[in-house]
Amino acid sequence: MNRKKTPFQKHREEEEAKKKRAEDETARLYAEFVESFQANDEPSSKPSVRGGLINANEKLKADSEG
């Protein structure tokens, strides 16, 4: 025997499906986030950046330390 669902049951099922999709999406995004950090652990992927202080009012001076 096939019973019709009440509006409340339909609403509840829709809410559960939305919650499940949101949880799946969150898990996927978290996995991508974690993977992005694991991919950057390789020595060749670490960029080398030299920092310094630049004053717009003064001419650019060469760093004598390095």
C-alpha cells in the first residue's frame, strides 16, 4: 500500500536532503583545504621571497647585507 506523504514529511525530507548536501560539500571543501597544505610541503614548491622596507619618499637603496 502506497501512502501519500504529508506536507510536513515532505518538508522534513527536503530539509534532511539539504543538510546532507551541505555536509557533503563541507567535507569536500575541507579535504581540498587539507590537500592544499599537503601539496605545499614539497621543498621545490616553497617560494623564496626577499623582503625589505621601501620608503616612497626616498630613493631605492641597495641592501648591502645580502
